[in-house]
Amino acid sequence: MSGRRLRHDASRCAQWAALAAEGGDKLGQFRLAYAYHHGEGVAKNWKEALLWYAEAAEQGHGTAMCNIGVIYE
């Protein structure tokens, strides 16, 4: 199998995650929270990270629940 290698664009990933998150998708919410938590493609912002982790956690995303605890640690 052959294909093209695409360059990773963290900013673009965060933009797509934001669209999914705002649409209510728990994985998109988690990915956007992670981006804010670690400053990947967006400026690091723990307040925004907590907000989006909480949204994902309310929908049952286990890692989001755990990462809320990590931020408060």
C-alpha cells in the first residue's frame, strides 16, 4: 500500500477538534481540552482545558475525568 505522508499541523487539529467539541462530540471535547492542557496548536490555557474536559466527562469520557484530577493535583 502506498500513500502520501502528511505533515502534522497541531493548529489545524485544534480547529477541527473545536468544531467537533462545539457540536457536542465527546472525543472532540476531549481532544480540544488536551490541546489547551498541553498547548498543542493553541495557547496553553488550563481554564479552557478544564471546561472542555468537564464537557467530555459529563458524557462519560473516562480519560477526561482523570485529566481533571491531574490538573487539580
